[in-house]
Amino acid sequence: MYLNTGWIGGTLYLFLVLTTLVLGLKLVLGDRGGDGVIAVPVAASFGMALEGAVIDTDHWRYFYLIMAMVWGWPWHAAPGSAHDHSAKWSERGDLNSRPPVPQTGALTGLRHAPTSR
């Protein structure tokens, strides 16, 4: 990287990769009670960063995409954002509010538990 961009560009690239790894570790270790999906792009960025110690990664477009996933994760599910899944996604309520059947599916044809009358 230093041969392509010089001292400033190489140092900034190294800083970007290292801060991405630190941010990813903070996100994975701080995701208690979450779904843990952030571990996937963080593990991929760790693997590519380790491979980048042997092979240059400055032209790997997907490496930049995975780093962007790690950097964009804190804003993905921020409270009040468009991706906040705790909010109701539809104004329309369910037409059948009975509890679901344990054996639902295409074979049974059941969607909700029958009511005992």
C-alpha cells in the first residue's frame, strides 16, 4: 500500500483497517442480548486483514464493502431509524389474533389454533 499511495496514504489505510478491527471487536463484545449477526462481517474483516498481511488488499473492492458493513452497523438499528425493528412496521393489525398453531405449514393448512367453543 505504501508503494501505491505513499507514506500518508499507506498510514491512513493502515489506520482505517486497524480502527475497523477495533470497532468490530467493540460491537461484537458489546452486543449482549442482540442477534449476533455483526460477528459475520467482523470475522470476515479480521480474516481479510490477516490475509492482507501477506497479500495487498488495497484493490479488493469487497474488503471495502465489508469494512463499510462494520462501520455502518451502529447506525443500522439505531433507535428511531428506518431500520428500528422494535417499531410497528404496519398500521394494519392482524385479522386473526388467535395464538399460532404449533404445527403450522403448507401440509397442515392451519395458520392459527382452533378455538374451543
